Amino acid sequence: MLATRQVQRQVLTRSRVMANMPLRRTMATVTDLPLDRKVKQNNLEEGNFINYKKMSENLAIVRSRLNRPLTYAEKIVYSHLDDPHGQEIERGKSYLRLRPDRVACQDATAQMAILQFMSAGMPSVANPATVHCDHLIEAQIGGVKDLERAVSINKEVYDFLSSACAKYNIGFWKPGSGIIHQILLENYAFPGGLLIGTDSHTPNAGGLGMCAIGVGGADAVDVMANLPWELKAPKVIGVKLTGEMSGWTSPKDIILKVAGILTVKGGTGAIVEYHGPGVNGISATGMGTICNMGAEIGATTSVFPFNDRMYDYLVATKRKDIGDFSRVYAKELREDEGAEYDQLIEINLSELEPHINGPFTPDLATPISKFSEAVKANNWPEELKVGLIGSCTNSSYEDMSRAASIARDALNHGIKSKAAFTVTPGSEQIRATIARDGQMQTLEEFGGMVLANACGPCIGQWDRRDMKKGEANSIISSYNRNFVGRNDGNPATHSFVTSPDLVVALSIAGSLHFNPLTDKLKDKDGNEFMLQPPSGDGLPSRGYDPGQDTYQAPPADRTTVQVQVSPTSDRLQTLSPFKAWDGKDAMDMPILIKTQGKTTTDHISMAGPWLKYRGHLDNISNNMLIGAVNDTNGEVNKVRNFTNGEWDAVPATARDYKSKGIKWVVIGDWNYGEGSSREHAALEPRHLGGIAIITRSFARIHETNLKKQGMLPLTFADPADYDKITGDDKVDILCTELAVGKPITMVVHPADGSEPFNVKLNQTFNEPQIEWFKNGSALNTMAKAHAKSS
């Protein structure tokens, strides 16, 4: 009865809003109270509340305009519109202006984001924000020693971040806390919320029904400065799950299968929305795993509807109030009946096989029954050198429990891992809990080295010494990304991605040919046996052990805090504004490099040892495009300088052009900028004198990052024109043609002296973004507006 009255009241409220009638407030009744409650977003901050009431009001306005059923993804996004009355809303076309609930930054990207925020001249962040120290800890000999070493090596960066967070009212998670995405799931994610994070795997929070989107640091600065955040209205890809997983199949296999269907660019411009009866059999952390790796298909984010599994996780992480509040708002925390998707994929979980994806790309999906055959057919190295479990994708209590159950089965038969084996707890809470409950001891007895609560080998922070560079070998992990050289810097390492379950099983065998569903192992006495399917609790029966307190709240009095940046530092550098556009067409420019094939953000701005320079734009620019293959000669980091005819490194050539006042462009292939949200991949070309990146297509985050830095991301109207241009040609870009919805002309001057020809280039700038280009960057535009208002 209460629910009926509530619906009636909401309908009445909406009709009054639609009729533009004032709604007279009277004494609160029981039907008012549910959405009027003040429920905190988390247990760590005061004054930041979940605003389901405002979200509900926005949805009522949007519904009255669109008059159709909405997907859950649409409900979250549209309920956060800055102007629900006037905002144009068309999937895949409209640019939405949104008001996110939160911002989160990891330490590598936070440096540049905070440096940019500082240059905007504001005293405090306008929206809740956190910084997480997880990227700068190198895996070498084990968690404790590696953490101590990282704290020593990165002291000035951590001091800068700690002091800046204290100064600008930002929550700070110290080194050793864990990986940003796990900390968010454990503490900050809530159903129906909108969060942006400066890391491409931010969508992990979709495991709690949150719309969490990876962005560049400049986008984070917008939200910190209380500006609306722009996003092209995403299309929605529905994934309907039926049946139920059993045996060796795990949540990871769902996204591995989806990646094989959609490929690394199939989700671009879309939110992937999981639904159907199969959803209810997946744990909240399992849903997080699926959403996390959705970044590998280019998706804007991925979401699951709110259900009892999420409620259970909220209760287990001491957020029952949020779970209860979500139940009140539950009708809007799932898709409407009859909601339509731009694309629909159906997966029967009862028939889903375990998968292994790779090598070299996360979308090469192979079911376990066909994997051995694929290894032979492709001549992949058969011996498994290293198995790695954990990471932001698969380090939940459930993951570790299932992995430990397989390891214990092997130990009971007197055998251990044949391959080297590492374990990365995703958070201090997980580390402490599995230490208390015994899984960690089992994994160590099995032969595992427990690494720090950090990203580690997943992002290339791995001091691997068992292989020489160039030596072909195979590794398998429960990570999310396996581009060439990403994990260990060795381009000959064949890196495969799968569930923690299969990582453990294959590590026992030490071979890529082992299939635990059908194959037998030999125990210490030579007797054959089959591994039992994994088992493990989704949540700890004794609750989570929080472990060490690694959180630093902002001080009550921030006036005396000084941000620590040394002027002589080689790791931190305050920013100088980029120059505004001169208002002219850019003529007779060289092509710095025409890249061939896959050009990810790892190719454009490598991580690994370069992470130490993420706060120093000039120093990190020495890695610009050093991993990209030059179409002219098939080599990396070797381009011809047209001014002297000499071959040199890409950054050195760019610096030479810049010193001579010569602007330049890059020509790229499909899905240019795929991978991490790394805005340095956009900052570096801008810093070294580039004006445009011209490709067959862009990954979403990178295209936005380029715009934010005042560059021109342009795409061939006819993708075949990519093949008509050589790296030695010169080009004119008619920048004065830049206008919303209009193509731009590029004039190509062939190096062989033949007649110049025109190429049409498409662009996706809207009016505010054109101002970014004119002013030299989005940050310049923000500072200009701030100066006018003050």
C-alpha cells in the first residue's frame, strides 16, 4: 500500500512539474520520507549525501520529454543532467552536460590533474574527490619490501599529493591502501551514482550499479571546479544473461566472451548494460570484474541493475543504510520494461565455457576447449613461465577463495605451481581478510609471492628478471589488458588473460595445453587425478578485516597547508599555459610520424619506468610515440627529420621542429589512442608542437583528451585516404574551417612532387570545444572564465 501511495504521489508531482504548477509543500508524510532521507555517500566524509530525490525529479522531467521506456544506463546518465528541461537528448549524437557525484584519481594521473587544478586558481574542489596511491609501486621481491622501496623512491610525489589533497579538500589514500577501483567499490560506489575517474578501469564500480566512467585529468578538473562535465550521449548495448554459471566458469568469462564478440572498439560510444535473470547469480564483486574489463572493448562504461547481491555487499562493507536507501529507489535502479537497446547480445551462462584471451590483444577470445589447438596452430610458446592473479579486475574475496581452493587441492596431492606465481591483493582490506582467513597462507605455500596492494605487473610495474628482452615466452594473468610489452616491457612476452581459476590451474601444469575440465595431473607419487572445480565464499562469513588505516582525511583548517613542489624537481613541474590559436590556417606542416596498425596510449606514452615523470610534462614528453611503428620504415622510434634528412627518435625530431617554429601532425590508423585514459598521450604532442592528430578513428577518451589540450583530433571522411598519404608528405590544415558539424579540408603535398590533393576530415567539436581550441586548451578557457567572474 505504501509503495502504491508513493507511486501515486510521484505521478502527481510529475504532472504538476509538467504543467509548470508550483508544488505546495506541507507537513512531511510517510510517503515523502523515503527519498527525503539524508543518507551519506560513504562512511568517511561528512556532508556528502546520496540525492535520489533530485535524480528522481530529473528523470520525471526527461520521461515527460522522451515519452518512452528507459534503459538503466540512460536513467543514471539523464538523472545527472545539468539542464534536464533544455538538454538535447539523442543517443550517439547529443553532447550531454552532466553533474557527477564524485571524482577519483590514481596517483599517476592525479599529479597532472592537480597541477592543472592549481593553475585554475580555486581554493577547494567543488565536488567530493579522492586520490589513490596505487600506480607507482614496482613489483620486485614482495609486498612489504616493495612498498618500502616505493615510499622512499616516490617520496616527493607522495608528499606533493598528500599536501595538495589536504590543501584542496581531497581524501587521500596512502601507498599500500590498494588499487583505486577496489577502494571505490569498498567505500564510495553506490547504486545509481555517477562517478568519473582518471583511469580507464573506473567502470569497475558498475558492480554496485554505479555509472563510473574513465576520463582524462582535464575532465576531472572540470568537475573539481564545479563545471558541468561533457559526454556524448552514449548508445546502449544490452547484454542479456540467462542460465547460471557452474564448475570452472566464472564472471570473468562473461566479459572475455563479450570482448570476443564486440572487439576492442565494438563498445566505443556505448554503455554496456547487463540484464536478465542470469544477473542474479553473480556476486557484486563478480559484476565489478565484468564492468572493469569493459574498458577493453572501448565502452564508455558498463552497469548492472541493483539487486540483492549488491545489497549483501553493501551490508558486508558496513553500508547497510545505502543498501536500504537503494531498495527504496529500486524501481529506477534497473531498466524499464520494454526498454530498447542499440544492440543486444544474449549469453546463456549455463552453456558458457571458460575463456582465455590473447596474446597481445584482449579481444582474441578462445574457449578453453579450443585453446590448446590454438596454441599449436599459432606457435605460441607452450611452457607457462608465470601465472599472476589479483589486480583491480580480479582480487575480491571470492576470487582469492576460489583460487586458494584450487591451490589447496594441488597441495593435498603433494604438488605446487610449476610456473612462477604471484598474488596481488586489490586492497588492504582484502589482504588483511585473506591473511586472517587462511587463503594467503595457502597461496604462499602453493609457491605464490604476495605483492603489494597496488597495480604492479598489470600496468608494467614489474621488475621481471627471469627473461631477457626479446626472448619469447608465455605468461597468464587475471588482469584486464595484455598489449605488447605492457606487463614486463618485453615485446616477445605472450600475455594471456583469463580468470584467476584458470591461472592457478595452468600454473600447476606449467603448460598452455592443460585444460582442467578434461585433463589429468600427476600427484607426488605419479598417480593421476583431476582438479576439483573451484569453490569459495562470495563474502567473508566473519566480515571484512579493514587492516591498517591508510586513509588521510583533509584537515578541518586548510589555510596553513602549503603544497610541496620543488622548483628543481625532475618529477614535478608546475604548468605553463599553452598558446592560443593564432587564428590562421596551419600550412606546409610535416608529418612527424604516420603510425602503422595498433597505436594505443601505451605506444603514445608508455607507462612502466616512465610513470615516475607523470608530474613533469617536459621530462615525460621524451617517451612520446616511442612505441609506435613508423609506416615509412616499419621501425619504432625512428623518423626522418625533413629539415636535415636525418633519422632520429620521435621526441627528438618533434623538439627540433618546435625549436624551429615548425608545427606538425601525426597520421594514425583505426581506434587510435585505445587503452588507458592517459592524458599524457595528449599533453605530450601538444607540448612538443603538434597541432593535429589525423586518424581513421579514435578511442573515446583519447579524442576528448586531445580536444581538452587544444589539439585537433580529426578523422578521414574516407578511411581509404590513410593509404594515399606517406610519412614524408607535407600537409595544410584549414583550421579556419572549424565549425560544428562541418568537415575540415586537408591539402596534401606529396613528397614525390606530384600534384597536391585535398582530403576531407571529419571532426566532432561542439561550440564550447571549439573555444578550447581557440583559447589553446580547456584549462585556458576555464581560467579565462574564472578571471572574468572574479
